[in-house]
Amino acid sequence: MKSDTRQRARQQLDSRLSSLKPEAQFAVPPRGWIRAIRDALGMSGVQLASRLGVRPQTVELIEKSEAGNTIQLKTLQRAAAALDCTLVYALVPRTSLEDAVHRRARALAARALERVGHTMKLEAQGVDAANLDKRIDDYIRDVLKDRDIWNEP
């Protein structure tokens, strides 16, 4: 089943990404990683420029673009190599991927059932809160598909 495969993939990614939390430990230094590492190594801008094969003014532009979040990954990769570093690139979810899918599915199911519930109330056939959780779980299981939950904003 594709759903089971996606769930296993989410769990594996959650496990791999858990070591990157809390994200604050990877906060970019105010002047950027390139500048921070270059300074820590005692390397001048002229020396880094030589290692990159560019003019010293280009190093200044590269460092400013990193600090301004406009640097291209390819440029960051080249600078990392020139500093004898490895570029690590990752998207770290705020919560687990499994939790994100679960919360989104519950929200969509609740919204869909709320519309139905409103109509049923008008017809004096309301649903109590205890029964609502079961109906949400049933709706997720029987109606929603993994990919469908991301169709709406």
C-alpha cells in the first residue's frame, strides 16, 4: 500500500532529522558561516579569494549575500570547499512529519464533518462531542488519502 510506504518514509525521515533538533544549535552567525569560519581559521578575504579563484571584492559580496540570505547553494558549496568544510543542507520540520500529517488530516476531517454537522443540527440530528472524535477517525481512514490532505491551503 502506498500509504504504508509513505508512513514508513516519514518515520525514517523523522528518525534521521531528530538529531538536528533543536534547530537553534545551527543558527547562522550574524555575519554568516563563511565569515565566521574564515575568521576562526585566521584566513583573510584575500586568501579565501585566492582559494576560490576570484577577486577579494567577490569574497566580500559572497559573505554579504550569505548574511542576507540571498546566496546560491552552488556558491555556498564552493566557499565551503575552499574553507575545507562540508556543506550540510537540510529542511528540519518543526514537528515530526507523522504529526504534521496527522494534524492536517484531523483538521480537514473536522472541517468536513463540521459542515455536515451543521446541516444535521438544522435537521435536529446533531452529533455529540464523544461521537465526533470517532467520526473524525473514521473519515480519515475511509475518505482522506495522504496526498489529498495537501490540496487546500
